[in-house]
Amino acid sequence: MGLAAVAVFALGTTLVPSASAQSASTGSAATEDQDPPAGANDWSCRPTQQHPRPVVLLHGTGWSMKQSLPVLTSTLKADGYCVYALNYGGTREYFGLFGPYKWGTAAIGDSARELAKFVDRVRESTGVAQVDIVGHSQGGMMPRQYLKFDGGADLNDPARNKVRTLVMLAPSNHGSTFNGESVTGVAMNQQLAGSEFLQNLNAGQETYPGIDYTVIASETDKTITPPNSSFLIPAPGTSVRNLFVQEVCPNDSLDVAHSGQVLYPDKGKGMLDHPVSLFLVRQALDPTLQGPVPCSG
């Protein structure tokens, strides 16, 4: 969810579901951003012994997978993973007339059900029981709705979980104040700090056994405010790592933005393209990964 997305919604845009806003796993709305990033969604790919689980990538609010996920895709493909991505939660912005299609703007519960179908398709195609998920912003938080309410986690038998690792880049786990900006639209309002949606999502316990959770946040994030609202509260017996990139790289001048140049070419690097966040994603997926953390941009 970039600052541009916040600004768009701050204009007083009303979001209405498009008639074609259905499961993006099958390629729903006609849009130039419908295609996956290069290297993703190769349905002939088979996981290797080194990387036995496919990785599902999820974009944030207002962006498509093709726009926001090319760097993550190419990085993980180079490591030898089977990589998949989907556009979820599509609606049209309404300015008196139907406007451009925007992904990640529908009710988050609906998006989680789209994710559930997509994960099952990936599991069936690759012949595996579990996937790993890497999500940015809403795409980091939304899988938790899938885990809790839509069959992603089996609370009685963790061995039957459909997700093994969840890596979250600047997720909206506890919402955001958006630096005081006013927002509108279903998904944006659900991501406001204190929303009813987030209260329901975080009630009881936030994490579940059998899933490795990694939250990667930045102290210089201007979209998820305050930045530590990304962090999860671990339930007993669960595996959770909450990381600020500035703690991993103790450098007062390290500025890692919410998104990065992949979405804002005239801005600095961020969660979607900075070497430090990319390395931490790779390490979360493969804890045996060695080498120094690339702290410089």
C-alpha cells in the first residue's frame, strides 16, 4: 500500500465492486496489469529438494502483481523456487464513471477466500501439501485472515496446515493511522488502526503452531504508522520473528521506504526492492542461507 494509494483514497473515492471482480487466480478483469510478473506462475514448475515448497507472492493495496512483484519474483526464481502470484480483491474506482481497475481494494475477507482457492491450485499443481507466502503491506496481513478463518491453518493438527512460512513486508497487522490522512474504500478502512476487522482478526491469538512467521518492517515507513504496528504478538508455542531493518543494519541513515522504486521510480528503495529486505525474505524462506546482510542500498 504505497503513499500514492493513500492519496487516491483520500480524494474521497468510493469503491464499488466490479461485475468482473472474481477470483484473480483464473485471470478475471480485463486489464493490462492482469498478467503475472516475468517468471511467476509457471504451472509446469516442480519444487526441488533444496526448496521443497512453492512460494506465493502477494501485492499490497491498489497495485497489481505485475507492478509490484517483479523484483521479488526474479530474486526468488534465481534462488530456484517455484514462484506464484495473483491479483486479488479487484474493484473499480468510481468518479462518476467507472475508472481504472484496482487490485487489493475489495473487502479483505473476500480477498482471503480468493487466496484460499489460489493456494489449493498451487498445491494441486505442484503436488505439495504446503506453500510459503511472502506478502507486502495488505498482502502480508491478509493471509492471516486465510489462516484463521478460511482453512489455511488447522488448529487441531498443525501438520495439516496449508502454509509453512509466512513472510510479511511492512504488513498492516495492527492497522495504520496513515499519518493522519483520511482514507476511504473498504480495504483501506479495514486497515485503519482499531478497525472492527482487525479487532476480529487479532482476537484470541495472532499466530498458530506449525507456521514460521517473519515480520520485516522499517522505522522509516511513512505508510504503516507507527511502523511497529506491523509486529505480531506471538502466541505460546509459535515461531515469530519481528524485525526492523534498521536493527539488522544499525545505520542511522538507512532509509527503507514502504514500497520502493519498483512502484515509485523517483523515490528511494524500499521493502519491495532494497537489498536488505530481499535478503531477509530469502533467509526467512531458507534459514540455512549464509552471508553478510547487504545493508547498503
